[in-house]
Amino acid sequence: MRYLILSDIHANRAALDAVLADASGQYDGILNLGDVVGYGPDPNYVADVCRTFSAPTVRGNHDKAAVGLIDLEWFNAAARASAEWTSRTLTSENAAWLAGLPSGPVHIDGFSLVHGSPVDEDEYITGGPEAREAAAGSDANLSFFGHTHVQGGFEVHRTGGVRMVGPGSVVIDESSTWLINPGSVGQPRDGDPGAAWAVYDTAHRTVELHRTPYDVLDTVRRIVDAGLPEILGLRLYRGL
Ligand code: ZN
């Protein structure tokens, strides 16, 4: 089975469409690590498309924010403005779908899906200490996570050593715990503006990390037209 793994799409229609076109024929099923909405100008388009996948999906903090499940005081001004706009804009069907998404970990086919970390859905795995804590708190040898918008991840060896993984191809083995981030489709923060995604092949136990250039200007225009903070568009050019 080959899974297309998507995370942090963030209501970016052009990025999602480009990834689906590029990944076409390379997967048998889709998995979604959350933050379907927030920041971007097309929450209904993206939620409508994601609902048609019928993909196992975990909720992200921006999904929760858009449907009133968390306090917006944790968000910076631009994130708060976008969360308020998103919650006004969502159709009742999409709001109900987002509100019903489970928190991670969700177990699939011998591995697990989380938005932030296996130990806390809102935690960021940004380095060795967080990776070690996540590995210790996970009952799966392989977890896919998002939330940081940084493609790659960590191999935590049973001796406690931590190695960063990616870019390119990652081979999963049994001697370590693997925490892998496909990167963000709709708002990359690792210095590459290309939409990020991954394919996990369960038969070969390989993860391929991919980037797809897309029409950033189209998304920026739509952000401005929606009246969302301009910074949310400008950061897409730099991928930061
Ligand atoms: Zn996110």
C-alpha cells in the first residue's frame, strides 16, 4: 500500500491542487495530519476536497481554532485574524466535519498519525529532546507528524541517539523509532516555498519526501482579496 501523506494544507487551494496533480498515480490511499484550514484563503474548497478523500485525518490546532475548540489567545495577531475569518467563512458542513476530527494518535496499518506529537497533539517536535520524548511516548515504531511545517523528521535509535532524516528517501527499519514530517502543503517554513508532501510505501518501508512548486502568486492574491493579513501571503514566497 502506498499512502500519500498530506499535512498543514492551511486552506491553500493552489498548493493542494498542484500536489494532487504531481502525486497522481503514485499512491493508493491518502492520510491527512491536520491543519486543513487556517491562514489560507480557501478553507471551504480545501475542506470539500479533503472530505472527498475519506482519508483518516487527525485534527490540527488551526482546525480546532476555526470551530471554537480552543482559545484564540494562544495565537498571534495574524493567526487569530485568520481563525476568526475562517470560522465566519466555513460552511456548516465543513465546520461540522472539522469539529468531529479525532485528536491523534490514530493508528493505521502498523504506524500512527499525529498532528503535533504522540505525547500531545499541540506539541512541536523541533529537535532531539522533543523527538526522544515523542519516541518514548509512542507505541508505534513509525509516526507521521506535522505542525512544525518543516519537512524531514527524526530517527531515534534505541540507544537514544537522534539523527535528522531527509530530504529525499528514508528507509524505515525496526531498530529505531521514526518520526517523519511530510512538511506543509500550504505554508512551508523550511526555506523552500514548494508545497511539501510524502509517500509511504508499506511493502518497501520507504518514505519519499517530495516538493512541488505551485502558483504562489495566485494564493497571495486570494489572501489579499479575502482581507486576510498580507504577511500570510508574503511568507509563502520565502517558505518561512
Ligand atoms: Zn499548521
